[in-house]
Amino acid sequence: MKNEIKKKKALAHQRTSYSFLSFERRRVVEGIIFIIPWLVGFIWFVAIPLLLSVKTSFYQTKLTDMYGGKYIGFENYLTVIKQPAYGQVVVNSFLSSIYQVPVIVGFALFVAVLLKQKFPGRVYFRIIFFIPVILAGVIMTYLTTEGIGSISILSGSTSTSSTGILGIISTMMNGSLAGQIGNIMWKSSVEILIFLAALQSVPEILYEVVVIDGATAWESFWHITLPYISPFVILNCIYAMVDSFVDPSNPVMKIVNDLKDVGSFGTAAALSWMYMLMALVTILIFVLLTKRWLR
């Protein structure tokens, strides 16, 4: 009896000593260990550069002293506002990014619906549209900056004449859908992947029910598919907006790089932050407007 009491006391003492290693606490510790590398990378490569860019936008910097120099307040921002060329490029780039979003998302949804169907060679077609995801990073940046993928349908027909119907149409559509088909196909790869995953999550029984009721494929799309994947539509719109704002071929990004090349780091930082704030406000307005649709 005394031995059993001693064993129970020893077990109780052991449980008390190692209570901090409970299952819940072990999961917390494991989560912290896994998140530490990402947290360190975020602080070192994202948070610190962001803070330094904010500081740089309020200073008159030099090439030899990029993060120091003379404090000039909002003068860099005033310089950006007073330059008509900067304002025109920012507005044009901003409007171009806005109009590209519905085109890219619509094209991605159309392709995803087609790729969901069963037909010979479906795997190969999926690989073709997913190539930009595989080639993401340096290769895609090189392709976009070098102009590869930009297709101008009407350029060959109107290169020798700027008059006539074709010339007028080419002028009106310069830089729009007809001239950016290749870019749209490259930029919509991630959206296609997201839409395809969303379409595969729609229960097939819903389609069977509406077919029994006599609904057509078009009616099934508008009353079943689109409402069910509406959160993914909004997600892809936000992703497309962010992707267009930070595109390496964006004229604003080119101006920022040109300013940095001549040593105007303060003006470049001010222009970047003003453009980023415009993008954030646009995304916030879009989220608020579509919040009701999600309900």
C-alpha cells in the first residue's frame, strides 16, 4: 500500500513538473518554430525596407548616403504633384490597370470553365495555360520587360497607313485588348488555377437538380456556378489589381527606376508611396462594394 502511494505521488509530481509540455502547448511551440523563419524574412526583407522607403521619401538623399541626407518634409511629394508628366503617367497607368482587371478575370473564368470540361488533351491544355506559373519570377520578368507576348493584331494591316477604317480602329484599340492578348494570357494563369479549383468544389448534385428542372447550361452557370464561386471572383479581382499595379512593365515602375538611376531616391520613394496608396484605396473601395455581394 505504501509503495502504491509513493508511486502515485511520484506520478503526480512528474505531471506537475512537465505540465508545460501538454498537447496544446506543444502545438503552440511547434507553430512558433515553423513561423520564425517566415517572420525573420518578413521583418528583414519587407518591414525594414518599407520603413526605410518611408524615411527616404522625406529626405533629400544622395547616392553616397541613400538613407540619410537632409530632411525636407513633404517636398518630394510636392515635386511629384507639381510634375504634370508624373501625374499623367500615374493616371494613365492607374486607369489601364483598372480596365485590365475585368478582362483578365473574365478571360480566366472562361478558360477555367473550358478546362473543367472533359475532352481529349485536356491535361496538355492545362499545362499550356499554367506555364506562366511555372516560369514565375526572373524569367517572367524578363519576358514582360522585353515585350515578349505582346501581340498586335492590327499592326501589320495599318503600318503603312494611318487613315481609313483599319487605321482608326487600330488607333482606338492601341494598347487595349487587341494589342495585349498575349499579356492577358500570361497574366491570367494564376486566376485560371484559382477558378479551376473553385469550379471543382461546386457540388455536382446542384447541377443535377437544375437539369431535372429543365435549366440550360447558361442558366446553370448564372444561378449555380457564379454565385457559388463569387468569393473566388472577388479574390481574383484583388489579385489581378495588385498584379497590374506592381507589374514590371508598369510605366510608373519605369519612372521610379529612372529616378533611382539618377540618384533621386527621395522622389522615387514618394512617387512609389503615392501610387501604392492609390492602389490600396482602390482595393479597399472594391472590397467594400463587393462585401454585400458576398452575402
